[in-house]
Amino acid sequence: MVSDWVSRVGSSVPRGFSRYYILELLKEKNRTGKEIIDYAIEQSEGKWKPSPGLIYPLLGRLLDEELIEEAKDGRYQLTKKGKETAADVEKINEFIKNQVDVLLRLGNVGRFVVTDLLEKIFSMGSLLSSNLPPMTEEQTTKYKTFLEKELDKLKQPKITKKVKKIKIE
């Protein structure tokens, strides 16, 4: 059972992560594909080494989606649409960060739930973003509403403990 789970999530980074990683990096400054790869390796201390076969096709898709554009110096930069997308990702990130913080405090089971949850979120995000360009405004609104409801489900109600006072005689 555990070995099945490990084989599913055994990668250094969750599926769909690279897309958002690139958008996040390009918020900071313009970069070439090689600079993106080198920075990822440096930042992960060599634990994640994205290949050119991952990064360059992804940059091509981001160009097609008009989220990035190539500057005259060969570096990639965010477009207005890319900046808006990165800002949306930041809002979602803050919400998830707060939820994950609670789960991580719950020990190993919490960590397991967080890993599984993040895998599902990245998979859903990748699926939606790959289908987004051909979607109508109505379909986009429908998916956005669905995702917001799913994120709301993560909110944990506060648990209050009732303590009985016992008289010791």
C-alpha cells in the first residue's frame, strides 16, 4: 500500500509544479531557460534537476497561452495575462499555506494528507490550465466556482474541548 503511494508521488516535485515555478521565477526577473534550470537546481540543492526536455516545451506552452513572451535579449518575461495568473496563484498559495500549516502540525498523518492533497491540487491545476484556452467564459466560471468550493472544504472548524471539573475530596 505505501509502496504504491510512493511510486505515485515519488518525484521530487508534484505534477504541474514546474509551470507555476516558472511563473513565480519570472515574477522576480526575466530569465532564460537555462537560468531557470540552473536556479531550480541551486534552490533545491540538487534534489530537483529539471531537464531541458521539461523546461523548454513548457516555456513553449506558456508562450502559446500568452502568459510569457520572449524579450529581445532572449530572456522570458511575464505578460500582463501572466502577471494576473501569477497573482491568482499567489492568492491560492496563501490560502493553502494556512491550511497546510495546520496539517503539518499534526505529525506524520498530517504530512501524508498534505502530500496527497498537494498532488491532487497540482494535478487539477495542470488539467484545468491545459484545457483553459478552449474553454468558454461560462465553463471557466463553473470550474472556478467548483475549485473555490473545494478549497472551502479544507477549512477545518475549530474544535473546542469541554473540560469537566472534578472535585477531589
